[in-house]
Amino acid sequence: MAEEQLTPGDPHDPLVDAPGDMLADVSSWPVGRLLSVAARLVERRFHDFLAAHQLSHAGLIALHHLTPGPRTQRELAAACRVTDQTMSRTIEHLRRSGHVVKRADPGDRRRMLVELTPAGDAVLAMAREKERDSGDLLGAVEDYDRFREELIRLITVT
């Protein structure tokens, strides 16, 4: 039977905000379970942070891909590895939140470009700082850069 999937912040998740004695045996858990629990806890905390700033994980990724400069919706969707329709919804949410603007492409007025606003740039910088330096996200990690490199290596192993 597959493990039940819980969403970030689910009040029925026994590992979220569990008392210390409930987690006392974590040293006996296999690495896969430790990774799963750590990912769920960090995701929930980061989700709460993003929601407080009118962002989603998808929106944050889109903002990241807009830092080099404006892109078309199609280019942004490809960079984020989502469909054009999904990116359309993400862009609209980011636009309503003031994180991006859409404007006509000066090279082809039929195309629209999506551009990061100063507010979008600021919230992206704040999210990056929160991820790296916050005690409630990854602050327990002593060597952030090495930890990040190891995660990338783990994910990209073929």
C-alpha cells in the first residue's frame, strides 16, 4: 500500500510540529525516510513564508528565471519546465501580486514579454535569504553551499 500523501501544513501530519519525544527515535530511521520528512517539513515552512508574500513555489521559480531579463510566456514556461497554460496562470497570479508586469515586445508587438518588477525582485531576494539564512528553514545546515551541492548531485545522479 502506498504511503498517504499529505500536503504542507496538513494538521493530520504526525510529523509536523510533533513533540520531541515522538521524534526521539529518528536516529534509527533510514536515510530515505529522513529525506522525505525533512523535505516535507522544509516545504511546509517555506510554503507558509511564500504564501505570506503572495507567492507560490511555481511563482518563485518563474521570478528566478526572470532575473536575467524579460521573457515571453513560452520562453518562461520552457525554462520552468511547465506547460504554457500553467505558466499563464502563474504569470497572472504574479501580475496581480505586483511581482511582474507584461508589456509588448518592442521587436514584435504581437508578443508579450513578462518582466520582473522591483517588488518581484525584492521578494525573490528575500526568499533566497530566507532559504539560506533562516533558522526555521535550512538554518540547521552548517554548510549550506555543500549541502546544496550534495542535493544537486543526489538529484542528478543517472
